[in-house]
Amino acid sequence: MDPILAEIYSTVLTAAPFVIAAYALLFLILLVYVAFILTKLKTTEKKIDALAEHVEELQAK
């Protein structure tokens, strides 16, 4: 193997756990954000449905 490539690979391989951990952390943060948004979306949909029912009741009077 070329000594230059061996040096590059040794540098990259020692940093690999940090890169993997950074991507895993980013993925976890993204997953939590999506779950938070979905929860808020479901709550908002319930409120909009309740409001629509209330408006229909008021219009029926």
C-alpha cells in the first residue's frame, strides 16, 4: 500500500467514531423534531375539528 494512502486512512479511521456519533446525534435530533411537529399537528387538527363543529352548531341556530 502507498505510504501516503496509509497515512490518510489512519487519520480518517481514528476520526470515524466521532463522525458516526455526530450523524447519529443529528438523526436523533431530527427524529425528535419530527415527532414534536406531528404531535402539534394532531393537536391542531383536533382543535380545528372542534371549532368547525362549534361553527356548524352556531349556524344551525
